[in-house]
Amino acid sequence: MERSSLRRFLYVLWQWTWGLPQNLVGLGFFLFYRIKGCRSFPYQGARVTIWTNRTGSMSMGRYLFLEPGWTPAAHRLLAHEYGHTIQSLFFGPLYLLTVGLPSLLWAGLPCFRNMRRKGRSYYSIYPEKGATRLGERFAKQTPPEQP
């Protein structure tokens, strides 16, 4: 087995064992948006869907959901979301509490939105800073031009 194929296999295996809870949630979102006709493509063992949600992007296990305006040229967003999939490998069943919930609160609560309007970077806090760092390190593959 080729080295990159082995890595992808281990990535998927680890996600579906250690990261089972978030992958089940991600699979549910993935199936829902596929039924709605959203585009999807593979990326380094993960599955990326361009969803119709206008509030931003999200990752759940090996499932990434990117905002409708995303294009392959915007690789940094894909890398950031891929970084969350690496966090899923680290935290396993604790991911939803240690990464998912803090990320959801930071993205959605009005008090935090106000902080960002006043100049605080979305990527300045845990877990967003960590996802960006991991994504920049591990998201090496260029996404397809026509997902």
C-alpha cells in the first residue's frame, strides 16, 4: 500500500473509531445536504460539502462543510476546517465538548460577535487558532478546481 493511501486509511479508521460521535453527527449533516443536492468532493480522507448554510463553515469529524461562496482558490478556509478534523483525531470522544461547543459559541453568541466587530480575529482563540495551525501543517493537497 502506498504511503499516502495508508495515511488516508488510518485517518478514516481513526475517525470512525476514536472520533465516532462527531463523525456520526457529520454523516447526518452530510446525508441531509447531499439529499438537498449540495456538491461534495473528497479531500485527504475527509469529505467536503459546499452547503447552503449562510452562516459559515463547520467540521464534524471527517466531514467538512464550507460556505456557499467557497472556491478552490480559498484554500486557507479549507485548510482551517481540515485542521478541525485533526483536532478530532486528538480529542476523540471529547471533541464535541472541547472543540465543537467552544467553536460554536465563539461563532454564534452575540457578545463574541461584538468582540470580533471591534477587531478581534476569529482565529485568535482556542480552538480556532489550533485548527488553523494544524490545517497549515497537514492540509497539503490542492483542492480540485471543479468540486
